[in-house]
Amino acid sequence: MLIDAENSLLLVVDVQEHLLPAMHESHMLLPNVAILIEAARHLDIPVIATEQYSKGLGPTVEALAGLLPQDCTLEKIHFSGLAEPALGTRIVETGRSNILICGAEAHVCVLQTAVELQSSPGFQVFVAADATASRTPDNHRLALERMARDGIEILSTEMAVFEWLRRADTERFRKLLALVK
């Protein structure tokens, strides 16, 4: 199944100041999440971000916070974002059913949120593997494998952008091509 821009929502999970330094290969996480946020902005795809216990883990990292739409960030305490009623409500209000998730940690908050969304009627969940991270490579790999077994589509940042675009003969394509080059 290809992800559809007109039916998509980007969910950025817990890319926070005190969590990011502990992530394995965090240098790949930030630019890929930024690409997804920029692509979503150009394609009119709603974006929601979460922050896990921001008192302890800090806010969303500055490099991404400046790219996020105003008032799109929700605080959460549960690992699964769906355990927080505000997130479920906000997702439903968008009317979008293709949910693309990126962020940290892949084997905790991303996984639990993705699995619960996938098991909710009416949603197809996608996870951008190269825009997620965990503290160890094994936890990242295991999370992606488990999500795939649960019917979640695993893709890359570039796959998501090009699936959202669908065609090369548009002004949007020309603008977004610069993001992935």
C-alpha cells in the first residue's frame, strides 16, 4: 500500500532535548524528521508532535521545534500516545487515516503508538524507519520487525516523500526534490 498525501497525517513522536543525545545514530534522525515536516508543510499534510514528560526530557529539539506548526505539540505521560485522549481526538479531528510516524524511541513510544493506532478501526499506519531511533541498534531493528509483523508499513523518508508526491511534473516536486537530494 502506498501512502496518500491527501489522506495523511504526520505524527512526530518525542524528539526531545534530553532524549536525543542517547539515541543511536541520532545524526540521521534529525534531518530525516525535518524533511518529513517540510514535505508535510508543502503538501498541506497536518502535523502533530508529542513530548514525553517534557519536565524531565525537555522540549522538542530546537532544530525541529522551529519547523513545526504552531500549537501542534501535545504533552504525554503514557508511552503510547493513544493512551492520551487529546492525541486520539486530535488525530480523528483531522479526518486523515494514513498516519506516518517518526521519532523516538522506536521500540517504546513509536512502537506502542503505532501498534495501538494500527489496531484502531479506520487507520493505516506507516513508520519511517530512517526517521526513528532507539538507544541501541538491536532495539531499533526489533521494533521495526515487530511493527511490520503487526501490519504497519515500514518505509524510508524518501519513500514517503515520493509516494506523497506521486508525480514529477509539478512545482511541488521541484520544491521537494531539493529536500531529498
